[in-house]
Amino acid sequence: NAGVTQTPKFQVLKTGQSMTLQCAQDMNHEYMSWYRQDPGMGLRLIHYSVGAGITDQGEVPNGYNVSRSTTEDFPLRLLSAAPSQTSVYFCASSQLTGRINSPLHFGNGTRLTVT
Amino acid sequence: SQQGEEDPQALSIQEGENATMNCSYKTSINNLQWYRQNSGRGLVHLILIRSNEREKHSGRLRVTLDTSKKSSSLLITASRAADTASYFCATDAGGYNFNKFYFGSGTKLNVKP
């Protein structure tokens, strides 16, 4: 049971570089989302998707792009990395059950450092 | 941020004692959830309480919700060293925004053996 798989686990970028954080789930969940976790600030929602071809912005979307071409994958793209994007990134998925939320299933995170 | 704070930020207790942590939020919600995070890992779902519920139990966990005060509490009874982790509350944005989730800043619990 793989659940939610994030790659890579660690990444170091130079300012201005771009990269894609990968997220894949094998639970056939319609809902997928990306969060960043900074010390003392909890998790903040970056982008989310309720199905293939549908994405929407969260709390802190600037500097990030997403797309959802399949149910299983939800990559997060950093267009031009900045030191402020140094953080731990988590992908999470769940079933779509309307107003009564389903539990989020989290990956183990990608620790990104931008120098 | 959409949501408020959790308190305390850190809590240290002896094994066998009860641990209580609190969560406040700012807007109306549909549901509130509690998650646990072990160091360096992803979050794990513990319990969900709907906005029309006042109390919910799951094993050693008891969650209360007071929508008039926009607050919730998580009680862990008879704590164990394995309960050492950070605990986060999460709410949706209310109304039809039930797919947007907001997390508190977390309570770091240390249970000493």
C-alpha cells in the first residue's frame, strides 16, 4: 500500500532555478492538494484539485504552478525559486465527499532549500 | 491567516497523565479535524468532528467543539511515550468552501516515560 508518494525527499536549488515536486497517489482519490510547512506556522495550502483538469488556488499560491492531467498525479512546479520558498512541502489526497470532509492522507514531504 | 492559533505551543507531561490542547479558528466551518505529526513525517488523521456535533470520542481521544466560541479541544487520556508528536487542528473554509483546509500552528507534545 503505497498511499501518497512524494519525490524527491530532499532538494537544494539556487535562486532562479525551476523544478517540479512530484506527488502520486494510488487510492483513486479525486482530491489532491499541496501544502508548505514553515517552522512555527503550521501548514498553508498552496493549490488544490478536485479532479483531473480542475485546479484552484489556496492560501499561498504565488510562485507555484500546478496541473492535474491524471487522477493519480499532482505535480507542483516552482517557476523561479526564491529563498522564501525554503520549506517542507507536503502533498495530501482524499476522497471527495462534499460538505462532510474525508480525512487527508499525507505524503512524507519534500524538504526544499533555496540558496 | 484564515485560522487562529493552537495553545499551548508546547506541552510536557509524564506518562499516564492527560494532555489537553486547544484550537481556535476565525470563520464558520463545516468540519474540524485533528492530525498528528511525528518528527519529519507527514500528518496522520486522528478524528473529525462536524459543526453540528459537540463532542466525539475515539479510543483515548476526546474532542469537543464550541462553534459559538470558535474553538475546539483535544484531550488525550492516559498518555504514553508514543503519543509524543505535534498535534494540529484543521478546518475547512465553511459554506461551499469545504475543499479548502486551514491548519493551526500546532501543539508540540512531549510525554516523558
